[in-house]
Amino acid sequence: MMLLALTLSFSAFTALSLAMEKHQHDLHGKAAATPARRTQWRVLGWALLTAAFALCVVDHGWAMGPVLWLGVMTVGGVVLSFGLYPYRPKWIAPLAIALPVAGLLVALV
């Protein structure tokens, strides 16, 4: 379950970064998204963070769940901002789609 929460946090921060015009230009060049699309990215990002929080609380309870959620958010954000954006920006969108699927498969097994 924690791997799923980690991958959801990574995808959430990817969606939240795509809601920013600067990162739209970084990933897609001059073809920036419309304001309505950026609002959809923002809502998706917050929904994924909420789902990651729920997974952490269900898995570890109210005592440790929020602490672990902060940890998985930190790891997801650091990987995105310090690992992929500067060095491999083309990997961000495929990983944001593939990682939660892989995390779900691992959680189900």
C-alpha cells in the first residue's frame, strides 16, 4: 500500500506541476494548456494527494498515517523536482501514468 501511496504522490505532484504555466512550457514547449485544462490538472493533483492520504491512514491508522503521508509526499516531490525535471523531463508524463498502475498491481499481489 505504501508503494501505491508513493506513486500516487508522484503523479499528484506531476499533475500539480502541469497546472503551472512554467512547467507546461518546460514539458510541452510553446503549446501551453488552457486555463480550464490547468484547473483540471490542479483538481486531479489534489484528488490524488487525498487518495494517497487515505491509503496511508487506512494502512497505518491515524497515529502514523499522516506522518507516512508527509514522507511519501516528500519523496515524490523530491524525485520529481530534483531528479526528473532537470535531467529527464520527457520521462515525467509516462512515469506519472505507469507508476500508479504498477503500484496498484503490487498492492493487489
